[in-house]
Amino acid sequence: MRETAETTGRTEATTRTTSAAAGEHIVRRVKHLIDVAEGREPADLLFKNAKIVDVYRQRVAPGRVIVAGGCVAGVLFDDRDADAPDPAAAEVVDCAGRYLAPGLIDGHLHIESSNVRPSEYAKMALARGTTCAIADSPEVANVAGLAGLEFMIEDARRAPLDVKFMMPSCVPALPDEQAGASITASDMRAFMAAHPGEIFGLGEMMNMPGVFSADGETLARIDAARLTASGRVDGHAPLVAGGDLNAYAAAGIVADHECTRPEEALDKLSRGMYAMLREGTCSHDLAQLAPIIRENPALARRCCFATDDRAPSDALTTGMIDNACRMAVEAGIDPVVALSMATLSPAELFGFDHGFADPLERRGAIAPGRRADLLLLDDLSFTAAPRRVYSAGALVAKDGRFAGMVAPADGRVGELERMLRGSVKLPRLSSEVFRYPFRPGELAIEVVPGQAITRRVRPEAPDGLRRIMLIERHGRSVAAQDAGADGDGPAGEGLAGRHIGRGWVRGFPIRGAIASTVGHDSHNVCVVGDDPDDMRTAVENVGQGGFVLVRDGRVAAKLDLPLAGLMSDRSAEEVAREHDAFVRAGRAAGIEPPLDPVMGMIFLPLPVIPEVRIRPEGMFDTVTYTYAS
């Protein structure tokens, strides 16, 4: 105990010293901003002839913006400050009548779902105007634990995108999930003590039964949010209502990105939560939710945008949060209101907009004392990438192309990256394990195109159905097989119902088979197909991670993801090209829009979204939290 007390004392002393030094630095930065605002010191940048998007007053006003030390030192509006002379500045940017808007904030996303590492994701995001991202990383944490989270933090640090990492709250998603790691409340506190200031808040609380029952470990994890930079607890509560919703909101959970219906979003708003209008690659909820803003624009202050999961090809071609702004405008929402939902609303949600803090941490508007994350736009239709993107006053993108710098990976990043490789450990599998019969009336998954939710069905005939299997890939199945779980039967047969779940899915009309190591959130190997032999071939070819499409016994497309079986080690452009080729192969194999051949796979195993999923033990009813009989 004495050693622990001494260690704790040294840690607290170091924290106090670091905090004092940081405070002095902030005071110097604030003094510099004041001196620039008063004209006593020159600015770094002066933006002239701009149409400033004023999200506070919901207007566009011509004027000038003064930037110093990466922050806005002053705003001069023509209707009040036209006679004020131009301040001295090292560089003058003539906006030529273009719009100057705050940088966009993604309220909730999983970088891993873009299939690229954080430093590559940053380049895509900045090119499309996202300058801040609230990132939750339960995907890599479910595979590699807190070392995976550390990799994400360290790799993101290399790029100029400001990524705020949340502590994954549910690893695994449910206590009995067969994931590659488990993170307790104690583990969270230890990591945050070892990495002070690195964790922004608590990630989406998916263990809804744990909240409803006031489970001690779940409450301890929520309490750990007190040790984070923001103190915020993000949510995940699809279709939760009534007393359960009261309990969920009473736990202090601030937001939810899982709303799919207007009445659901309005109910959560009335309980004091923020609603995130999600527009990703798999889940398209914005169009359904837009009427609540169109009919009552005042609600925009409590609503923001999130991508959640965004494929690299979509991110590069149609954008991220800028795509959500475009869709909002097309849905009849005023462009300035849409922009405020992408900037001011998430800033207020996460506490970025006010309080005495480092000005580099305040954001969400073009105003004095806020970070100079700025977009130069030709118009407010959001149909094209920003003309220019500035992150903390530095130019990082031009005309939809990244123009900033990414630092080389240091030794720690390399060490952590090596730990992520070799994560796929599959048992031996015979053809027989894929050849199971259909039983009339058994529980099956029905895919809802464009949404993450599914429907429960009990078909009497196999017409239109495809086999779906989930194979544990973190070592349990291999250990069980080595211990003789198969007995004298075919390889893998003895694992069925324990480490290999088998069932049926409707609405995923693949001809052939697709296998994937990406399957929220435990990321076991999911395979869907109409031919058992193609399914086996697909699983055998996933290698150390990725997506495989097989037709007639031949690999027709493949997307390699060797980092934890989730991310590529190549550029976003290369991954996007492979993703596009995979989608084309999927379309040729019968998967039609809006179902995505890649993103359509990844939610089928997620046991915390209604109504039915596949788990390694079998088909799982996520409404009753019971396995199919």
C-alpha cells in the first residue's frame, strides 16, 4: 500500500505541475489575442471581403476576420465596423465575396469504419471541411484493448485534424460477447491516469440493460467520465422510450445518434438530450429526421450531425459532415441553420463554445477567442468541397484536396501498429459446418435498407433467404477445437452454437458469398451467402483481415485490412479504389442500392441494435435479449 500511495503522490504532483505550466501558456495566448485585437501586435492572417456566416445570429454578414496564434482575435462586421482600418497582418486573404464559415464538427464517428488509419482519415476529413471529430474507438478496442485505443490517439496526433477521442464504454458491447478484449471501469481510470488529457469523454453507452438495471459496473464506467476532459457521456439508445428513456437520461447521457424516427428524436429532445442526425454510408437517417428542424428551426440548437460509419469512397466523393449539410439544405432546412447544426450545436453539446479554456479548444463559430478553424466556400449549397480549409489558422486543404502536413510515424506508433497485426485466429472448418438445414418458422434477420436496425421474421420457406454465420476469431474457437470440442465430427461442427453462430437473413440478396472480419462490435468473422462452398472459400480467404467476395468458387473481390482486421495500412485513395471495386462486384452479385455490400455487412452481428442479430452462439433477439430457441 505504501508504494501505491507514493506512486499516487508523484502522479498528482506531476499533474499539478503540468496544469500550472499549461495555465501559464493559456494566459500568454489570451494576452496575445487581446494585444492583436487592440492593435498593439500584428495579426498572422486577415481575411477580407468575406461573407461571414454568423451562427449566433443566424445570418450572413460581410466583414473581416483577424487571426493570431491559431485563433480568431477579432471580427469586424461591415454594418458596425466599416470605418475601422485594416489591422497589420503577416498575410492577407482576399475572400473575393465568398462565404467564410466555421469548420465542421462530426459529433460521433468511428474512424475504423472508414477502413483507414487515423492519419489517413484526417486527410479525407479536412479536405471536406471537417476540422474536429468526436471519435469513439470501440472497434479497435474490442480487438486489441486499450493498446488499440492508444494506437488511434498516437496515429491521429500526426495530422492536423483535431480528433477528440472518447473512452469506449462498452468493450465488449454486452458483458458476455466474445470479443478480443474487455475494458472495465478500473481499466479506464488507469489508462486516463497514464494518459492525462488524452480522453475527451465517455463513448456511446450501448449497454442499455446495464443502465436500466443500474448495474454497478455500468454505473462505475459512467462515473469514469468525471475524469475526462469534457465530462460528457455519449449515448446509443435506439427506439428506447418511456421509463427506460427516463432512466437513460437520468444517468447523465447527453446525446443519441440512433434516432430513426421524428417522434423518437423529439422524445429524446424533450428529456434533455441532444439528437444527432446521422448520415453515414450504411445508416441514412437525416432525411427522415429533417422535418423536425424544418417545422421548428429553434430545435436546431439541440441537434447536430454525425457520420457514425463512413466508407472512404463516399468520404472522398460526396463528403462527410458537408454531405449532411447538403442533404439538410435539399430537405428544406435553411443553409445557415444547417451550418449551425454542423458547428455551434455540437460545440455547445461538448462544451467547446464557452468558459475560460485554451482558445485553441473553443470552437463552433467565427468569434473572438475561438479556434481559427475556417472554411472558404463559394456558396452554401455544400455541393462541392470547400475552396479552402484552415485548421487553427493553417491552410490544410485546397479545392477538395489535402494540403497540410502529416508527421512521420514515430517508434511508438510503429510498435503499436505491429501489435495490431495478426489478430485473426480462425479454427479449422469443414464444408459440412456451412451446410445446415432451414427450419420453417425459425427466427431470421430481415435487413432494413438504409438503416442499422433490422426486423424479426419467422419465414415458413427459405425463399429469398441467405445463410449467415458468425465465427469467433480471437482465439477461443481455436482453443476449444484444440481441446477436442469437435470430437469425431467434421472440423468446426462441435463449435456450432458455442463459437460459431448459424442462421438466416432476408434482404441481403448475394449470389455467392461475402465474408468480413469487420462486424460491430466484437469483430468476429461474419459470412453471408447462398452457396455453402462459396461461404467456406470466402472465410478461408479473409487472411489477416478484410472483406472477401466469392462467386462460383473464385475470389471476385477483396479488400485487405491487416490492422486489427479493421484498417488498411495504405492511403485512403487506394482503399477507396478497392472499396469501389468491391461494391461493383457486390452489385454484379445481386446486392442493389441502398444496401452497401461492405457497410451492409458490418452491423449484422451488433447485439445492441433492434431487433435481431447473429452472435457466435446463434441468432439473438436484441429486444428480449434472448437466443432463438
